[in-house]
Amino acid sequence: MTAPLFSLEGRLALVTGSGQGIGLGLAEGLAEHGAAVVLNGRSAESTGNAAGALRRRGRTAHVAVFDVTDFDAVDEAVERIERDIGPIDILINNAGIQHRAPLDEFPEAEWRRLIDTNVSGVFHVGKAVARHMIARRRGKIINIGSVQSELARPRIAPYAATKGAVRNLTRGMCADWARHGLQVNAIAPGYVRTALNEALFEDPEFSTWLTQRTPAGRWGNVDELVGAAVFLASDASSFVNGHTLYVDGGVTATV
């Protein structure tokens, strides 16, 4: 049984980019702690399959198909959720993309796609949901950053720029919305094994470098992010605001 301080019973959570990977793992974790969840993605098939799997395990799961880069679609989807499913108590802004290339050769189109998804998407969905939370004077927003919110690596400078922006946008949301009863924080995962980075995991050179660079000496697992998400989504974090919580095995703590 979940301790009352960390219970999410009776709450509705919208998790963007939750058809797979970290987003799905976080949605599953919130559901296991009592929340009803709304899974989001651009693919009705993959998001629907993920929601179906949760329902078969006895969880309450809904689907909202929209693209976080399309403000009108975001606004319409949030209004529909609020009207047809219920008030959104928790938002996890997880949708994000990656593109790797040398900075001097980085395609302009990919730069814009990263900005639109990783930064503007957080702004669009956060703003649309926060309007309702402000009216109710309560709500939890959790933005998903990265160790690249703090650090950079070759070939992913634009991605690092977007995740640095997410860290400061989180602070800005806190500065504007905390007085209305909202808590806005971020989780910054380290290198977590997912389908999207399986190639890196299987690369012996990279994995050896990473495990030597990480004080914990290993890759992270998606389920190791759940505790941070539950903490930030629950009453346990009622006076935590504008904070970025690194879940990275110690990468950002060492040189």
C-alpha cells in the first residue's frame, strides 16, 4: 500500500511522449501509485497499444493523440481531456527527440525540429495545462531534462541546448506559477537504457566509457526514474519548486 504522502489516488496525469521508453515507464509508475493516466503520442497505434497493456494490468489509462509542436492541437487536446476525462492534476512533459551530427555540419532543419519538440513542446503543453491548474490553484508539472541540461558532449550540442533551456524554463514556470499553487520541477535522467539508445548500449566503446565515467558504474534503468516522478507528483514535494533532480548515477557530481 502506498504511503499517503506519496499516494496519487484520485489524480489524473497527462504524460507526453508516453507510447514507449521513459514516458511509458513514468506513466506506468504513476499508475502503480494510484493515478489515472493519459498517454500521449503522435501514433494512435503505439499509444493505444501501451494504454491497452496498462488496462490489462488493472490500471486506468486513456489516450490523447496529438503533436506537442502543434499549439492548436495541444490546446484542443487539453480542453478535450479536461472536459471528457477530468481535470489534469499532473503533467509530465516528456516528449523529446535527438539528432546527432558534428555541430559545424548540423542540418538547419534538424536544429529547428529539436527546438520545436524539446523546448516549444514543453512551453505549449505546459501553458495549456497550467491555465486550468491556475484556476484550481493546484497542480504538478514535471519537465524531463537530461544530464545534458548541465553537460555537453560532441555531436549533440543542439540537443544539449534544448535541455539546458528546459532546465531554465522549469525555473521560469516556477517563477510565474508557484504563487498560484503549482509546483513545477524537472527530472534530468542520466544514461538510461531504452529502445531509442540501444545502439549506444550495444556499442562496447561507448558503454565502457560510460560505466567508467559514472560513479555508479553502470547504465540506469527506466524504473529507477519512477521514484523521482512519484515524489515530484505527490504531496511529498509540496514545497519543492523550480528544482531539477538529476537521476544519473552521479555523472553530474564528478569530473
